[in-house]
Amino acid sequence: MCGIFCSFVKGSAACGEINKCRASLQKRGPDVGSTYQVNVNGYTGLFSGNILWTQGERPTAQPYLDRKGNVLLWNGDAYTWNLMMNTSIKDSDTKIISDFLCNGGSMELLMTSVHGPYSIIYYDCEQQVLWVGRDPMGRISLLWNIGVDKLIISSVGHKDIADLEEVPAIGLFRFDLNACILEPQLYQWSHTRFDCNYNIQNELQYFKQTRVQHVTNPEDSVLQQNDQLNMSELLLHQEFCKNVSNLIHYLSQSVEKRTTINPKACKMCEFKCDHAKIAILFSGGIDSALLALLASKYVESDEPIDLLNVSFERPANSENFECPDRQTCLNTLEELKTLCPTRRWNLIKIDISSSELQQKRFDTIRHLIYPLKTVLDDSLGCSLWFASRGLGKCNGKSYKTPARVLLSGMGADELLGGYTRYRKILQRHGWQSLNEELNKDFSKIPSRNLGRDNRVCCDHGRQLRTPYLDENFVEFIRGLSPWQRCWPKEPYPINLGEKLLLRLAAFKLGLINAACLPKRALQFGSRIANKKENGSDLSDRL
């Protein structure tokens, strides 16, 4: 993960706003950092990059300058390319991308070929053009403020930097620095097609055209029977057998990439070591349990996997950190131990007092959550910040995870129908409305969830990776009808009908108990949230 920053300001002085978020940028990228300045048509441009080493033989410093004077700031993981790229195991993504563009490659073609999360800032010296963008699912944070004579772009913000907004994950933006005003032109992802106020120049196709395979009608499904079938019985039916196998295949591929593309040294060590390189945000629920089980297939056998579980002090009961997720994670850990008896699992119990929560929220977390500001942003942002810090007790002893990579189950609920409100939508309006709601929720996660989550988790110098949001996995799941993903209706209860396809996959792999756990939101499972508050209200704590 990296902390990248760019600004263009009219006049001879560089933008001073970087000083307000410099510390946060450095925490995102603690390994290497540098800055570079340019002067273009009366603008002073400042580029700053702070790098967390996750790919290549050694860290590649940013901003990265090529032989023509082009400047690249890249924050991401390119797992695969749809183009023939001059790749080498010794080269980082940064150098591969820079070489392609320097040798005349098209930015539009490049960005539609990358599979993996990213945010990018690229200055084309010859054309005097600035490119800015996030991947089509918005998995990496990028904020901006576009003024008349000033442009600020940054991975993270600060509440003292006014009017920052999330860069919309709807395409690539091109700024012509020869123009009279700094106005972005949009090269829009074809799957978004939202009404917007940007000047659209072209349409770029990233995902394949989604063709829902209506191989069944919900009325013909075996699930339509009055009697509830158990998971063993459902797995015998042809309508589930192939889809469950495909889900396991695509999710396994996704987890393999996200656990093996990683330096052999942990954050504490310079050379190959046997400390944990992978940590999982672990509630013990089905999403994180399945990631843990699959990760154990690919993490080296002599390395532990750290499981991070957070709990907050109950206001009415000082020093009581018992919460629903804590008991769930203990139960699921026993199931993982049975399935992977030779794996060393480090369960990190992260207990947060009310006083520490208040202090860290004021000093740090509120700046990372900004520009978001609701009660839900507060509770989720704080939960994820403390969990990803990875500081707690392991087997009764103080421990801080040395892992460079965090795995998270983000995206599973939106893709596979995990939210309890889906049941009401189906009951009142039918399958078509549920399908529309699933599509709407998926399109909103870049602005609603992912930028915020990336900012708070990566504040500890770790790379947040989200296997459920892998491009191939997403294309497979979104190619299924909603009733092939979930069945949120009678006679199937919420611990079976919601995310049914994922539950069947977990059951098939041996997670018998975890497969039947009901959905529990992180803010309630960790006991940080006050149920009397409305999550969509503005928070007076931020």
C-alpha cells in the first residue's frame, strides 16, 4: 500500500496542504518516501509518494520518473494483465506500468487491462496532461479537491483540508494543464453509465458484458418446495453443484493471488522469516472463516496466520470486553483447527477501552474517515482501525501482528445477498426488485465503504486485500440470477437463505458450523455501536 499525493497550484509556491496529511501518507507507506516538483504553464506541481513494499525484488521509490520526464504515482496490486506486458519477477507494478506508458502505450488500454485494485496519478510531460483514477470497484482510496486555480489529490485527507471528496470510481479523469481552468474530462467505465456532470470523452469496457444465466426460473427451483432441505441435500442437486464448485474455484484463485504475491519478510524483518505475513480481519462469521480456510492452503506451512478480532469495552460495565463476535471467533477457530491441524493460528484478542477509543478517534481516526461523517462511518471506521492495528493479546501475551497483508471479507454481502433487508424487499416486491437492489448496492460500495475502509486499515502500514472483490469472482457471481446466489424467504431462515451459495461452499469445504452462522454487522458484533443511534445520521464524534 502507498500514500500518494499530488497538487497543482497557480503560482511559484507548492501547495502547503500536504503538511496536514503528510504523517498519514507516511504511515501508509513506511518503507520508502520522496517528493518531486514540476512547473507547467504557471502551475507548480508537487508529487509525493510513500511506499509499502509488497511486490518486486525490492521497493520501488515513488514518484517514479521515466527517461522522458513523465511522473507516475501508483498505489495498487496488478495481479494479471490482459495485455502482453514486459513483466519480470524482479520488477514492481510501478516500473512495468511506467515502461509501458513511456514506450507509447495508451493509458486507456492499460487501465482496462489491469486486474487488481489501484489508484493512479500520472503526469504526461510531453502532452502536459494529468491522469487520475481508481479501479472500477474503488478498492483503493483517492480523494480530491478541484478548485479554480488549485487541484489536490491524495490517498488520505485531514479535516483541516476543506472540501475533499472521494474520486468517483466511474472511469479515468484527464486534466489538460494547457487549458484555462482545471476541469476533468472523463473516460467512463461502460458498466457504470451514471448521469454525471463530467465532460465524457469516451467509454471504456472493463468488465465483460454481464449475461445472467437464467438456466432456472425461481418457481422451478427445488428451494420453492414447502419443506426446507438441509445443506447436504441441496449439494446433491444439479442446480447448486456446479455453481458451488465454481465459487470455490474463483475464490480460491483470488485468495491464492492475495496471499502469495507478498515479500517473504514480515514488517519486522529484512530477510525471509517464519513470522506471520498474512492477517485476517476475523469475526468468526462465514465470510472471514472461509477466507481463513482457503488462505491456509497457500500460506507456507511453517508460517502462522494471524486472526484479528476486536472488542470494545461496554460503557455500563467497565473492563468487560465480552461481545458476540468474540465468542463466535473462538468457536470458529476450533473448527479451523480441526480442518487444518498443522496450521498455527494466532488469535489476537484486541480489547479497546472507552478512553482509548475516544483518544484515537479524536487524534487520528476522524481524519481518516473524512470526508465521510455518519454514525455508521464512525463505528465501522473505528472498529476497522483498531482491528487492523493488530495489537492485543495472543495466548495471554501481548502481541502485535507483523503481517504486511490484511485479508477482509468486504463485498460478500453485496454480491451474495447477505443483508437482512433483502428478505423484506423480496417479500414485498419480488425477485426483479431484489436484483435491482443487489446491483445498486454493488455500485455504491466504492463511495459508501471501500475508500473509507482502505484509509483506516492502511494507516498501520499494511496492505488491505479483498478476495471477494476479485474481478473474476465478481464476474462469475454477477452472472448468476439472484435466486442462484441467495434465497431470503421461507422456509429458509436467515442463517441459511442469506448468502446461500456461499454457505453451501463453506459447508462443502468442512465449515459445518460456520456455514450456519447468521449475519452480524461488525459494529454490533464488536459492541462499538449504540443501537439507539441511526447509522445514517451525522456523527457528532467526528
